[in-house]
Amino acid sequence: MRWMIFLLVISLTACKTKQRTVTVHDKTDKELLSLLEKRNIDFNWISAKINATLVTPDENVSGGVQAKIHRDKAILMAIKKFGIEVARVYADPQEYTVLYRFESTYETGPINEIKKLLKIDVDFEDLQQMIAGNIILPDVKHSIITRDSAYFIIDSVIDQLKLKYYINGITLDMDKMTITDHNNRAAVIEYSDYRNIENIGKFAFGRKFTTPYQNGEAILELKFTDVKFSDSSEINFTIPKGYEKIN
């Protein structure tokens, strides 16, 4: 028993020692704001495979998503369950269309209504930036930077939106940001599993979006399993013959 206690004490002491020796960066305000700007990815094409889970007060669904983006032109997402495509979503800056494979039906509508489908308040620009992992950048002239025990925190206001960014003091990755509107409704976006991609830089393979929804909240989790930025093939989308419009 004594040797077990001895090993436990040694292991705990070693863990504490490691925590004390971790380097915490010291950055100027200008450097921190530059980190956020450099974090955003300038892309023309993205193709990705994603495991997605959506939880709301009404439902809990998960599945695989194959997404393809031609920036500012089109987004195509194939949604699969147990390896079988159950739906396909096409969106451009004007409208969206959803094909329901099992029912051979489809619905379409103006792009500003896609939030009803996704359960989060997004438009076309938001959707493509959400997949890319890009963020709204702060207003440099109206930003306040503070520091707590773990994070550099940047507060900013843009178009009545209160933005708060949490930059990890050790890794210098942005772990989280919050967006609060004029009605004091807050959305929280968390980023994790950053990996370096050649010619791109760090990319967050893990995302979690928490937004107000009806009397509760909606939580969308995305876990990327593969992502490429070099695919330049055109996005082709047609409604199959025999599909019935349901809206």
C-alpha cells in the first residue's frame, strides 16, 4: 500500500510541475488582433467530410455531411445516415433547395429562410464562413483587450452586435467566441482540434455552435474528418424528374 501511495504522490507532483512550466505567451494588443485576422482562410473552393450532430428541444439527429463550396457562388451538402444519402441541400446567394431522397420530394425558398431548416440563424455568407471556420473580425478601433488566468479576451462591437473572442494564452488559438445581439440573445461558438494544413495554416476540425432556439437552445456540433481547399470542379445541381415540390 505504501508504494502505491508513493507512486500517486510522485505522479501528482509531476503533473503540477508540468503545469507550472507551461509557457504563457505575452502579446501586444496589435499582435492579438493580427492573430485573429490571419486566422481567417482566404479560399475559393472547399470540399469536406463532416460528422454532424444537431440537438434542439424538439429533436436529436446526427449524420455524415459531404460539403462542397464555390465561394460566393454555391454550396452543396449531401447528408447521409448510416452511409445512405437521405437529403441533399443546394444553396446560392439567392435561394436554397432541399431534396428528400426517401420521399422523392423537394422544397425551395429564399436563402434568408434557410435558418428554419438548419435551426440556426445563418444566411449564405454565414454558412460558407461557418464551414471554413472564419469569423467576424473585430473593429480594431473599438476593441478592448483584457486577460484572465487562461485567455486573452477581446471585446468589440459591430453593427449592434457585441463580440467577445477568447484566445488561448498558451496555444494562441481562438478557443471560443460569443455574439450577442441587441435583444441580448447570445450565440456561442467553440473551436477545437486545430491542425496545420499545408499552404492554409491552422484549421479547427472541431466546432460547436450554441444558439437560442424557441424556449431553449440549439446545439450544432461539427467534427471534420477530411478537408481540401484545392477542388475546382464545378458544382452541378438539378432536381430529379419525378420529385414533388412540397412547399
